[in-house]
Amino acid sequence: MKTPSPAISFVLQRWQTWLLQAAALVVLASCTLPADNGGLPGAATPNVQGIYQGSYTYGGAYQKLAGQVITFEISLRQARGSNKIKGVTKENYTGFGTLKDGFVWADITGTCEGEDGLIHLQFTKTYRNSKELPVTYRGSLPPGSGLLAGTWYFPSKPSDSGMFQINNIQVQ
């Protein structure tokens, strides 16, 4: 099979990014803002729906990859009044996961909670079409900040871990 020219690859990548963003907007437009706290007494459920850029860093257990920063795109959805989040991530291939259309795709499921002025996200990232183990992410967003930061790890192997951040989080 002939490899496409760099110009064609660029156009295809831009088209794919546009399609992902358009699909996410359709999904987000069909959702409404949470009106309550999802059944939790005493606090409103934060709404973090949106499309964001983020990055994660490989920890020391990864020797050759240690310290390498990988960027990703994440699309988050929330049902009305629920603390449950779902979404999709898209990232470049680094040796983990399975390439599909030039990227590695993963599905996420988790929760978003507000407590003591902080917003806490916890989610599990499961790579599509891959035998890789699911990865757990836990992070917090301080009041007035748009940067959610935390750690990622494999529950069965906590030493295989690193840091992550999601930029410009908009809380509604």
C-alpha cells in the first residue's frame, strides 16, 4: 500500500479532528446542564462537559519513556444532574494501545465531585482495540483555576504511574 503524501496526511488529520469536534458538539448539544447534585446532599454537582487538551507524563518505571510528555484531546460528557462522566480520548502512539486512523483512542468513564471548594475527577481510560490494561486517573481542580492536575496509574501495578493535566477546564 502506498503511503499518502504529507499534504494529504495533513488534510486527512485536519478533517478527522474536525469530525471529532463536530461529533462532540452534537453530543454536547443534546445534553443539558445538571440542575441538581445527582442525589448528593448539600452540594451542587459540577458540570465539566467540554472538549479539552491535556497531557500526561511517563513516570520513572518507564525507563526510556520516563519524563516524556504525551498530549491528548479529551471530550467529556455528563448527563443532567449526574456526577457520572463519560468521554473519549485521542492521543499519539507511543508504543501502547492500537493505532486507528493515526491515533490511539480510548473510552473513559468516571465521576466528577465537588468537595471543600475543589472539583475532583476520577476516571478509567480503556484503550480501544487493545489488550492494554485500563488506566485510572485522579485529579483535582482548585477554585478559580482552569488546570486540573493529578496522577495516573494502573490499579494492578501502582508503581507504573505518572502525572497528568487537563487544560482550560470550564466548570458550569
